[in-house]
Amino acid sequence: MSVPGVAAVATWSAYVLLAAFFYAPDYPPSALTIGFCGLLAGAAVILNFAYWRPVVMLASGVYLVFYAVRVIRMVALTSGFELSSLPAALHFYYSSSWRVTAGMIEERGIAGSLAHGYLEYAMPVLSLALIVLALMSRRRDRGNVNAG
């Protein structure tokens, strides 16, 4: 298994486990959809599916779309939102999210706080990294096939 494949399995396994823990017992449809796509991506890598890279990129893309929609909806809910106030609204969203992460320690303990931090901050970065890794490994594999 390649480094991008291991990274995909680790990222999506962590997402599914942490989302199952964090959202239990009421799973939002977005978490179910993202988790299903993540499970498919992990299965494609583990089963060495010939097109596992596009499956991983698709799962990461699905996550990023849901994440962007959620952030945009939350930002749009701020009072008096206009496009010119987007930087201030995003700053407010992320500063509030840090407070929510810290508040999770009281509500759900350290595990809940870490799960929220992973889902809110690490997962978007890891999804982008998986897309880049899959694209880079795809190009490298094409180069090895053409050279041989």
C-alpha cells in the first residue's frame, strides 16, 4: 500500500470513528453521507481497486463541499451579512468555533473536544492533502508506466 493509500485509510477511519462518537445518537445526514463516502474510499484502497485515487479524491471533495456549505450557511446567519463583510464573518465563525471546541471539554470531556477539533479543523486540511497526494501519486505512477 502506498503512502497516499495509507493516509487515506487513516484519515477516513479516524473521521468515521470520531463522527460516530461525536454525533451519537443523532447522526446528521451530512455526517452519514460523508462517512459512507469515506468508507468507500478506505475500502477502495484496502481492496486495491484500480481506481482508488479518484474514489479518495471524490470522498475528499464530498467532504469539502459539505464543509464549505456548512461554513457559508453559518457565516450567512451572522446579522447584517454582506459579501464585503466576509473576512470579518469568517473570523467570527472560526473564533467562535475555538470557543465551542474548548466548551466541549465541559460537555463531552476531552475526547469530545478532540473529536470536534479533528472534525472542524484537521479534516478540511487532511481532505485537501489527500486530493494533492492522490494527484501526485497518480502522476508518478503514470511516469513509471511510461518509462518502463
